[in-house]
Amino acid sequence: MRYRFPITAIAVVGLGTLVALEVGVSLYLGLSSATENTRRLMALRSETLVDAIDQRLEAELQPVVRQARWMVEQIEKGHVRLDDEQALDAFMLAALGATPRVTAIGVVDPQAQAQGWERASRRRIRDDWSGRPEAAAWIEDMAAQSGASWQPPVWTPVLEETVVRHDVPIRIDGEFAGIFSQAVSVSDLSRHLASLGAETDIIPFILYDHDHVLAHPLLMGWTPDTSKSDQPLVALDALGDAVLERIWNPDERELFLLEDMAQTSGSGTTIGADYYVYLYRDVLRYGPTPWTIGAYVNVGTSDFFEWLGQILESALSGAFRGGGAEGEEFEGLVALTLVGFALFVGSVGLAAWLGTRASRPVRAIAAAARSVETQHLEGVDELPASRVAEFDDANRSFNRMVKGLRESEVIRETLGRFVPADVARTLLTEGGELAPEQAEATVLFCDLVSFTSLTETLGPEGIVLLLNEYFESMVAVLERHRGVVTQFQGDAILATFNVPLEDPEHAANAVRAALEMQAETARRCFAGRRIANRIGVNTGPLVAGAVGAKGRLSYTVHGNAVNLAARLEALNKELGTRILVSHTTASAAEGFDFRPMGEVSVRGQSESVAVYTLEDEAD
């Protein structure tokens, strides 16, 4: 072309990226502090949110603990006697009035005689638990404890709801005298928790052992399935809250803005067009099984972005104003930041446009190279000239390379018509030289039955047509089983397995090929004629290489293994078989039903040879 530009001239445009880099550094120095402050404020507010839920839960349950401590102390000191029913009723009912969180209070003596007082009915309930094995185990466990403890959630038929119990052992004069128990309704916990959610536009929750829901706005007034008393809590995946159900399988397990949280974990997930953030922590104050307290919020809501904007404004103010800076300084810095950001976007956009324009020739070369790699040379178009000097030189060189490859492909295809394809590739790769090799291989020799009479009957044109159809079918079978045809001798085919194409299962593949060649010949006609063939297969050492005159070479195989395969093919006529294999082939090929045909004397062999045919073939 008349005008060409060196690629170095285009690279000068990269100076624009230096401008972008300078602006980026300024933005980074100015905003990195703001980003860090934003992260810290986000983490602090998130921790504060979970702290609020934790404190709300503590405010609900801590009075239960304090009341239990005081009431047991009164009983142990004798101020209230367990056998004084009238005084005990007044004492328990007064306690229920003082602590609205408690749904019911109960006392169980060492003999498993239970009595309780419920808030709803304001009456005493008696029950005999001596026949319950779980009650005996519970009493024994509490007798061994020295302090109070929270118990797992249970379904109570009397109250007809799921409760969390707080139990304290009673000891009078050092002797175990029973258990003082208070029940807190799971439904009430959900109700108190929901009030917090209404104040903050979040969805608070409490999980029990991670997989069950202890408190949630959807559980206000909830009653479990009474037929499943062993499952007093609703499972996480059965609650009906599709967002909370994903808490342990989120899309993002660690959120960038919440990395600085100390006690709280944060993750996020996408459901539909909304993105939700989970904030939660495990607490072990209420028994050995963890309670997971937390909340989730839809960050697509305006309230959340307003909250985030306030945090960002505070962070930027702290980053830029300093101790005594005025509002004008802060506004100037914000304006400078916006201008710098605009320059940065413009520089990046310009660099991207130039890069796209400059990379088109490279993409064209890459696409053409992929076509060459997959050997689809016909689909490779000639690369056009370019005004960029280096690209133009590369396109010219690539076009010359493709032209040479096409010429080599023509040579390989032409050569492959006269020698095996693998031999042709080797000849082209090694500059026309093919070193002889000695290997253990399997030789298959195949010949047509009554070929002489066919020749007399069909004439020259008919026999050539028949042989071409027959050879094409047989070669396809042999190549499917990794065989290589080394010679056509009249109507005979000489094929090898394991040379020149390496094949660890050459004996078995040769037997498979022989069976399919017989089946293919029996299945169809060739040039309108039914024909038959005989096959001999032998495994042994042989020598393969190119032999002939200096200007006229032929790839072939030599050795006793080749001769024996030809003799076995001829023996089929005497033994009335179609396939004969030697003992070495039968030993190496596993998974076939070989029938021994005895030992026969073979011309050219000093010793008799054990031969086999396939069971189906012999029949």
C-alpha cells in the first residue's frame, strides 16, 4: 500500500493512558480513605443492627433468668413451701404477672410429680410423669447440675404450643428437691422480634441449630404439626421465606463492605431482580446448641441506599475536611473529584476505541490461525493489506504460509492414494525419508474366493469396478480397527496392525477387523455380485520400511510373520474355514471364542503350526 504507519506511532496514543493513570492515582489517594471509612461505618452499623436484635432478645429472656434465680432462692430459704398449696399458688401467679414473657411456670419433684401454672387459665395443673423415661432422665440430669440452663425447644400438649424452657435445680438443705421450670413461647419470641423489624424495615430472625427457625415474623401465632412432636420447630426450607432459605447457600459469602465486622457475618444473594444482604451471628448463651440471630435486608430499597448515602457522606467528610476545613473546601474537593473522574472515563473510552481499531488485524490473524490449526484450509480467506507496516508484513507472511500449506495438503492427499495415510504424513514430516523399523505386529492377509473365474466372467472393466468397491469397503473396516493397508496384490489385501501406527491391542483389533470384513462381504453385493473372501491372521516380529529403486520406493513389511499370514489364508481352502489365526494371535487376543483346528504343516515353516478359527466362523 502507498501509506503505511509503524505500530510505534499508534503506541504514542498510549500516552492518553498516562493521563488516565494520573487521574486514577489522584482519585485513589483521595477516595481510598473514604472507601475505608465507608467500609468501617457499614460494618459498624451492621454490627449495631445485630447488636440491637441481640439486646432485644436479651431484654426478653434475661428477666426470666433473674426471676428464676429469685424464686428458687425464696423456695430454698423456706419463704415459700412447696407443700403449701395456697401460698404456692399465690406465689406462682404473682410471678406470672410480674414477667409477661413467661407463658407458664412448673415445679417437678424428684418423684416426677409435676405441677404447673399457666398464664392463660390462671390455674394449677397437676400431672404424673413417673411413667415417662424422658422425664426420669431429665430429673437425673438436673439433679447433677449446679446451676440454671436453657433447654431445647419442645412441644407441650398442655399449652398446645412450642416453648423454650429455662430450668433451675431446687436444693433444700443441700438435698435435691426438684426442678423449677419456666416456659417462653416461641410464638411470643417471634412477636417481639417482629416489632423490631417493623421499626427498622428489616426482617429479623432467630435460627436454632442453623436449620430450624426459632423466631420469625411469619411464626407469630404459628402452631406446629401435633402429629410430629419430635419436630417442634419449623424447618428452614419449610418456613415459606425464600430469602431466608438461601442464607447458608448465598451467592456471595463475604461482602466487601462488611469485611471489618468482628462478631457478625455478612453474605448476599440475588433473587429475581432483588439483592439481599444477610447479617447474623451465633450465640451460645441459651444452651449448647447455637442460636443464630440476625436479619436480612433488600439492598434495592430506597431506605437502604439513603442509609448508605449518609454513611458515604460522613466518610467523605471525614476524609477530605480534616479538623478545621470549611464546607467550601469540601465542595471544591468533591468538584475536583468529579472532573477527574470525567477525565478518567474519557481517557479510558478513547483508549478502548483505539485499542479496538488496532486489534482488528490481530483478531483476523488469530481467527485465520485457528482455521489452519483445525486443518480447514479451504475456509481461510486471504488477509487484506494494512496501512500499519508490521501488520501488513504479518498478513503477507501468513498468506504465503497458507498457500504453502495448501500445496503440502495436495501433495499429502496425492501421496496418500498410493501409500498408507500415516506413511504419507511421516514422509512429509521427515523430508521424504522413512527409517526402517522392527516391531512385534499383527499381519492380516485377505484374498477373494474364485477370483480367476470372476475375472473371466466380468471382463476388465467389470473386475476393476468390483475390486474398487470391494477394496473401498474393506479398507474402511480395517481403518476403523487401526489397521494400515500396506499392499494390494491383485485381489489380495495385506494389512498391518501396530506398524506404522502404534496399537497396544493390535492382535485383538486384527481379529475384530477380520470378523467385520467377513460380515461386510456376506451382507452386501459388489458391482452387483456376491463374493466371498478368506483371511489369515498372524502375530510376530517383522521389518517395515520403504524399499525399491532410488526414484521409486514402496512401503511394505517383510518377515516370517508376513509369510505365515499368507499361508494361513491359503489353508482356509483346505480346512473349509474363512478365518484362520495362528497360536500367537489367539494367545494375544482376549475375549474371542477360538476353536483349535489342530497343527498343520505350512510351506516355508520348519515346524508344524497350531491354527485356530473363530467358533462362529467354524459353524
